Amino acid sequence: MIQLLILYYLSLKSTHGYEIQKFVQLNQMDEWNSIQSGSIYYAMGKLEKEGLIELVEKIGSYEKSKRVYAITEKGRNKLAQMALTELKKPLGSIRSEKFLIYPIIANLTKQEMLFAIQEHITSLENELRQVNDWIEKKCTSAGKVENATLKLMKSTVENQIEWHKSVAENIDETISASLEISRRIKVVDFSVLDDLSGFHNQ
């Protein structure tokens, strides 16, 4: 997900790793999401080697210079592929990277999003039927722990289905919110902010 976030950010404007790092920190993504700000420079180096981003400018003295990167056409194509892959992933935990949905949907068409979401819902509904079959077969023989496990499995899949249906039903609202975040990223330099007041006031 860190690579997707970097490509998303650079698809909006050319910038350096420090700004993206500050964006992650100010939004506390390293606390409530699995994105780690400390891995940004490593990820950017890897993206550069793969030709997905390119160095366009160095700002400052050599030792303290900020390396400004831009996304390449190859990077834009990769970003769309990564976004679609991410959208189809299951929600792993409360820190699931998929909950950070705006950089995902910002790079897909509405039709691509709805198709991918519905495809995933269908897969989840198949999983739910399988779990219900297990519950029916084991209703008299399962122990307390096994029953608790099956109950948890069922509620987990049901909650995932509910979340994805909510995204699909409110897709226009979600797209609008994503576009607004993208617009603000374009005009705000996070590297000079100490809090998010400047971001919300733009």
C-alpha cells in the first residue's frame, strides 16, 4: 500500500519523500493504518529503479538536498493496476490498508470500481454460504471454542459484505470525497505543516 500511496501522491504533483512522510504522520496513518512513514524513502528508491517514478529536481545542499520525484507514464499505468488489486483484497483487520480508500478509488473509473466491488461481494457471499454449511453440519457436534470460531468467521464475512455494499451504494459520495482530498493535496505543502489546520482550511 505504501507504493500505491506514493504513486497516488506523485500523480497529483511532483514532490519529495519528506512531504509524503509528513502527510502520513499528520494523518496518523502509521498509527491507525499499516502504512509506515519510515518506509517511504526505501519504497521511492524501489519505484525509481522500476521506472515508475523519476528524479526531476534536487533542492538544497548536497547532504541535505530534497530529491523531487515525478510519476512516469509507466507509473500511472501501474498505479491503476495496483488500485484495482487493492480494491479486491479482503479486509484483514482494523488496520486494513483497504480502509484508506481514497487513493485507491482516485485512480479507477466508477465502472471499474463497481465491477470490482461486486465481484468481491460475490466471492464473499460464496464464503458465507460455505461457513453456513459448516455451521449446519457441526451444530450438534462442535465444542464451545469451535462454535465461537464459526460464529466469528460468519460475522467477519457478513461485516465485509456490508462494508463493500456500503461503498458501492455510496460510490458517488466516496468519489467526491476522494476528489476533494486530491484537490487539497495539490495545493498544500505538507512538509511545512505542523498540524492539519492548513489542510482543512484550503
